[in-house]
Amino acid sequence: MYGLVNKAIEDMVCSHFGANTWKEIKQKANLEMDTFISMEGYPDDVTHKLVKAASEVLGLSASEIMQAFGEFWVTYTAQEGYGEMMEMSGDNLPEFLENLDNLHARVGVIFPQLNPPSFDCTQQTGEALNLHYHSSREGLAPMVVGLVKGLGTRFDTEVEVTQTQSREEGAEHDEFSIKYKQT
């Protein structure tokens, strides 16, 4: 994963728990690097070690951390210079979710070695849809729940996310039922 992801984890931990907690997490993860470079690629294992260490230090499950990170990621990336790209991806939650692959294609121009997930929406009704999440990476489905909740906040939309299919339980891909209401 690119350093931008690990920097965002650092920023989330520091803003909610302080710099000393971040140092403890880095130490527990056995990471020697002082900083992460946004545009540099890092092994996925670095991110997994950070999440595992954060789970132990903060007393939260890895799933809870990834969900919180997903919510944080929406705001973080907008502040880190990707807000305009996000604005071009939709004016409301369902439109944005429909355009996630297009957003990742645009981001791929900046991050040429990006290995993004793929999303598609089905069974859309007035205030519900199913979101299909395809990824070569393991363990990131809780982040999708957080992302959708974070996008709900961004679009001033009440959102309820339920995972209905899980790769960890043998499904081909992860699927989420999303109910939403513009407030």
C-alpha cells in the first residue's frame, strides 16, 4: 500500500490518542521508519502490523480499527488534496458509490502502482442498494463499512451498512446492504 494509507493511520491515532500512543503502536509493530512517504509503496504487511499493534494498544478489535479508519479516510483524503477528485465523483451517496471505480482510475494516474479494489452497485431502489466489493487484499471489508459511513457524513445522509456476504466466510466477494436517507 502507498505511504498515504499509513500516514493516515498515524494521523488518526495521533489526533484521537496522542503522539505517545502512536509511538507505542509503532514500537509494538516493530517498525523502524520515522515517517511514511505518501507517494512511496510499502508492503501490505506494514499496514497489517500497524492495525494489529493498534488493536493491542487501544484494546479495540482490528475490525473496529479498520471501520474507524474508513470513516477517517474520507475526511483525510479530502484534506490531503484529493477533495476535488472526490467532488467530481458524485453529488450524493449512491452516485458517489457508483463512481468509485472511476475515482480509483483517476487516482491511479497519480499512484501508478495502485492496486485498487473494484466496486459495483446492484438492486438500487429509492433509498437502498447493494454494494459489491472486490479486492485482492484480505481483511479490509470493515474499512468499507467505515468508508460508507464517512461518505454518509460527507453527503449529510443517514446510512445503515450491513455486510451480507463475506470472503472470509467463503463468498466470492464481500457484499454490503446499504440503506440511506438524505437529511
